[in-house]
Amino acid sequence: MKKTILTWSLMAWTCAMQAQINTFLTSPNKRIKVEINADKNLSFTIVDDGRTLLKGTPSLLINNTKASQYNSATTKSAQEHFDTFNYKLASFDDAYNQVVVKNKNGVNIEFRAYNSGVAYRFVTSSTKGVWTVKDEVATFTFADDFTAYLPYSTNEKNPKAMAFQATYDIAPLSQSKNLDAFLPATIDCGTAKVTLLETDVEAYPGMFIKGTGCTLKASFAKYPKSYDIYPWRVQKYVKDTEDFIAKGKGNRTFPWRVLAITHDDKEMPTNTLAYQLAAPSRLKSDTSWIKPGKVAWDWWNDWGISEVDFKAGINQDTYRHYIDFASKHGLEYIILDEGWYEPKSGDMLTVIPDINLPELIRYGKQKNVGIILWTVFNVLDKQLNEACEKYAAMGIKGFKVDFLDRYDQEATEMIYRIAEKCAQHHMVLDYHGIFAPQGITRTYPNVINFEAVFGMEEVKWTERTKIHKDGKSADEPSKDMPQYDVTFPYIRGMAGPVDFTPGGMRNASKADFQPIYNNPMTMGTRCHQLAHYIVHESPLTMLADNPTIYEKESECTAFIASLPNTYDEMKVLAGKMGEYIIVARRQGSNWYVAGETNWDSRDVEINASFLPAGTYEMTAFTDGINADKNATDYKVWKERFSLPYSINQTVTVHMASGGGFAAKLIYK
């Protein structure tokens, strides 16, 4: 829910006869200034604390007519209050100043300046009938050769078709690859960081960027013309495209282009622009059926249970075992991942003979464990009405939907269509194999998690390689997961929740790590894994390892199971992107604190002044004294204390190489 109080900061004016528009916009705290210039073309310059960061040139080519001849501008200011649902903050307030620059062709552009960044979008006011967008131009030319954090496409042949899972390439803008990168992406401008995001991307393609010199230029997937199928999963892909990027009818608002501006890395994970600029929730009735939760998950551990008297696999006995495990530890869900229907059939209405789904649902209900079913996006979309009616009636709680691997207009229409239909049947969604959240988690809050992250599954096939650095050669993992783990919460975390799939119990140092598919290990320490459950915003989060090993590691399992799934408040207590992060989250009067580091061990000081006065019972997991060699080594601390301390409120915590810590502080 959002309440908006509008205050006209300047009298609206119309300059229909004026040849050129020159106006400016400032953030409420006056720190950010946007200078807007429009004649035949439009450009804007963002100045931060008196220092120019970048110049942007946006335009929209609609019905083969370029938006030009801007002839008037109106301004307003607004204060907003947001009450959220399953978000990193239960509520928050914000304010902005706005300028709408109007075009004689009715293709207007709306700018907003917040204390945390700048956003703009196109809005049509006199478009009638059917229209096409030939192209949208968005160039961002930075004031210097700043360092960019770009997640490049993993498909060089067809860059706009991939799973949106890549680590960040960190290099000066001038050294950008000639390859599309996807959003979010961050540019370190020295005194500030600019993160490019988008939100409210509905019935429109998503933005990609490519660097040339100090300029990042946007491009968009063309509108699909024809499709073909990958037989293994009956996954649909675009075979041929039209010569335009979007089409529609009548007036509409277009997606927001967001330039989040942060002056301290700690501000990045708590930035709310992607959420607040999204369309409000369309679920007007009771939403108590939308349940976040933890999931006993099968795929990452390869159905790897042992020490049982049945053959583990995609079968009835195995899933009853997962339900038993989930029930014992108070986990809300299990997922039946790929294989519960025959993937090659493309028919998710027919369950394989080895699974009696109605009986499993009955058993799960008896044990208070819900079931979520995996499927492929276009398979669900093709059978959407039948699948929702059948499985909702049976008692299935939702779908994990995978392998979209595109970002064209028909793809975004699909994810909204699926979200709406599932909401009608009170079914939740975990969107996997997809681009980053772009506002839909606010608009349809039954979409409770999103992938678009280089997640834990990637370690199963991350090979070791020779690394040459500073004249030395070393055998190391080819992907640096601990560094990525303390980078993406700052960048990807701005966009929304993340399905990282944590919880591996076979933990390895940099020297010991090996890619193993069936019994995978993780890079970094046990406490690094525990920290994920607090550091990440993840309302639906996996326990990725198998029940057998979790039972053997009962102390860690009990801690994970005891953590909330959603929180009321989030603070980043300390951190530096790419090096380490320390996050505190509150639910009610209880606080949960966790930290992670890259491969560098470090001592961090935590000031307890963020805690309200009172008595707390703390359980803390920290890296053991030998965790640098044996990454499974940890120590548990239990303590009862009262605040404020009489002498010192600062605590020092050691994190081993690839390490971390996690603590819960229960208010008494």
C-alpha cells in the first residue's frame, strides 16, 4: 500500500512557443542535481555534490517517429509512505522531486530525483490505435574512465539469450568487452557509485548495455517473429525476430530507467528504488495465503540421501523422506524439481508412474509441509489454465518456473500472465532461470523469489585452472565465489530477492575445492554458508544439501531452521563491495546478524549500538580456529547479555579465508 502527498514545489508552466527547454531537478536533500536540456533532442546531466557523474541521452522511436520538439515542462514534489509485503523493510518513507518534459507528439518523459538516485521513463499521452517501438535509445556517458562492474552475457553467439547468471567483470569502462551485459550493473565513480537498474518492465523488453569508451549504450531484444524448441525440456526459444522491439495499443507508461546513486557501499543493499517505482500490488483481496518459507530441496544434492533402506531418486519413498525431514525441522516446503513429469514430453499434467502425487500431498499436509512443483516457463504457459486448476485443487502450493532465458516483450508478458493466473488460484511462484526482478514482486507478491544470480549450482561445474597474477602461477577455482558472494548483495541485491540456494555442508578452502556434481562442495567455510540465510533477501530459500548430511550436522541445521524467512528491518553495519559485508536484520524485537568475507581473512568490529536497550540471548556461529585449512570448522557461542554495556559496545569477530559468521539475538 502506498500513500502519496503531493506538494507543488514550483508553479507548473507551459512554454509552447519556446524553442528549447532548459530546466533542472534536485533531490530533496539538494545533493543530486539533474540538468535537462531539450530542443529537437533531449539530454540530461547528473551532478552529484557539484561533480558531474554522467550525461544521458534518452529517446523513443515510436511508429517510426522519434520523440523530438519538446515544448513544455511541469514540476512537482511528493512524499510517499510504503507498507510492503515480504520485502527487506516492512515500511519506509521517501520523497522525490519530478519534472515532466512534454513533447508535441505526445511522447513525454518523466524524471524523478530521489536522495538515493535518479529515474526516468517515457509516458505517451496522445497515442491512438496500434503502435510499434522501433527502438529505444539510452546512452550513459560517464565523466571519466571509471571502473565498471558488468555481468556479461554467457552466450556470445546470441547474447540476449542466456540464463542471466554471470560473475562481474571488473575493469575500466574503456576496457569493456564488445558484448552485451545485463542489469543491474555498477559504475564506481570514485566519490559515488552509480547502479543501473530498471523496474516496471511489463509488456516490454528488458535493457542490455554495451560499453564503448566511457559510454554505456542500451539495446533491447527484438520482438519475436517465430520460435523453435529445444527437445530435452521442450523449451521454447526465439528463432527469428521482427524489426521492432515492442508493440501495443493506446497510451501507456514505459519502464523506469533507474540510476541509483550511493555514497557509501552500505547504502547499496538497502536501496529501495526498484521496489517503490514498480506498479503497486494488483492483489486486492486477502493475501495471507502467500507464505514465505524454507525448502528441503532435491536437485543440488542430486537426491543424495543415504543410510536408508530404499533406492534414492525421483520416487515416492525419496520425497516422503524429504517431507519427514522438512516436518522435523519446521521447514514449510519441499520442491519436486525436474523429473516429476517427463521433461521431453512437455506435459506437466502427467506425473511419472514412480510418484503418487495425491498421496504425497496428503502426507505433506499431515506433516504440515507444502509441495512446490518445478516446470519450464513455456510449458506452464501453454497449460496454464489446466495446470493451475488441477494442481491448486490437489493442494499444490505453487510452482518453481525455470529456463526462460530471454528478455523480449513476449517473455515479460508471459511472467505477468503466469503471476496473475497463479494468484487467482492462490499459488506462489519461484522464478528461476530468468532476468533480475523488475518490479513484479511488488505488483504480484505471490512471486516470492527470483534467480538471476551466479548461484550455488555453479560450483558443481566450476573447474580449477591456472591463475597468473603478479608474476606467480597458482592452481585455483576458475570462478571466485567468495568474492562474488560479497559483491552481488551490493549490486544484484538492489533489484530484489535472490534465489541463491545456500546451505551446503561440504565446505572447502581455496586449496581443497573441487567441482563435484553428485556430492557438491562449497567454496568457503561453514559459517560463510550460514551467513547467506541472513545476508540475502530471500523469502523462499532452499536448504540445498541432502537430509542425511543435515541430520549429521544437526547444530547447523537447527540454526538455519530457526531463522525467519522475512524481516521487518535491514541494516548494513559495515562492508566494502567485493571484500566483505555485515548485515543486521530485525524481526519483531529479535535481531539476526551475519557477515561474509572474500578469500581474505579479516577481523571486523561490530558496534552493538544498533540494538535497543534490553536483555538478549545470543547464539553465534563463528569460524573455528582451523577453518582456514578445514572449512567445516566452526565454534558456537552462547551468551546472555544486557545493553547498553557499561564499558564497551564493540565486539571483534574474526572471519577466516572465505569465512563468515552468523548470530541470532533473541530479546528477553
